[in-house]
Amino acid sequence: MNTFDNRKDSLLPPFKVEYRSENADEHLALHLAQRIRLKPFEEEIVLVCIGTDRSTGDALGPLVGSKLEPLAHRHLRVYGTLDDPVHAMNLKEKLELIQSKHPKSTVIAVDACLGQFSHVGNINVINGPLKPGAGVKKELPTVGTFHITGIVNVGGFMEYFVLQNTRLAVVMSMAEIIASGLSKAVVLASEESRLGSIESH
């Protein structure tokens, strides 16, 4: 799996959008399409949605995966859904599976996180791999060429309890925006790739 070493996409600045803002998914899609266009043409896009449906706040990743799984095609592979989640207990083996099945891939990690009160509701796209479990003091493998996080609640105190008591409405709405943004970004990037190849002939 690729990291950001010596890659052009690391030059893109981090991005954030508030999930309730107007056309949030469109803004997210435009930014993600930029990143996807920079990947080598032959690489697949692998989406690793981390989390579990046993905790409301931590269900963001699997919700995104479940929303995108029916839309997955040869350009986008999805790991981590409500039925088959990727979480702390199986993350290492799932990453080994992805490495063997998709050796040439741009990996996008998606996860929930906790943050400052003023940042709750922000969806962030950040360079480099995600460090899952860092907020709850877990040592887990890093994931992703770049990563998308949704700040679902306030961090800094009793993180497990806070995640368990996060409003489902917020998590569902954020998952909808992230899934829609990713879906539109893949279409945008592939359309422009086709257009470029047509124009070059």
C-alpha cells in the first residue's frame, strides 16, 4: 500500500467542511477528486472504513462503507461495513488482505474522531496515514495514503463513554455527506481521466 512518500498529492493542503454547510458533499467531492486525479492511473482506490456499530460515535466508518458498498465498482473497493466491520480486533489481518489483493492501490481511510467543541461536525481530509485508536490510547497499524475523519463529539475526557453517547442523527448525517462526496469524487475523477485520454488522441 502506498504512503505519502514522494507523492504529489502530499502537496495538497488539508481540507475541512462542516457537514451542515450548504453543498457540503459537493465541496468534499471537488477536493477528493483533485486527490484521486493525482494517483497513478493504474492504481485502484481502496476505501478502508474503520469502526464498529457497537458504539454510536464509532459507527461513522461502517456507515460510510455500507452506503458506498452498493456503488463500488472497479475503480473503488470498499472494506468496512455494518455487516463486516474493520475494527481494532481485525485491522491488522484486513490490512494484510488488502495488501495482497490490491498491491497497487491508493488507500483512503475513513474514521470517526473526537475533537474540540467548536470543531464537532467538521469533516477533515488530511495528508498521510490515519492512526486509528490514538484517541482512546490504542496502538494499531496506520492506514491510508490520506484519510477522512468526521469529528462526531467532544474529546479529552472519558472517550469511550463519549463515543457510546454520541447522537446517531449526527453520525448518520456525516456518513451521508462523506459517502456522497466520495461517490461523486470517483465519478468526477474518472470522467476527467476519460476526457483527457480522448483529447490526447
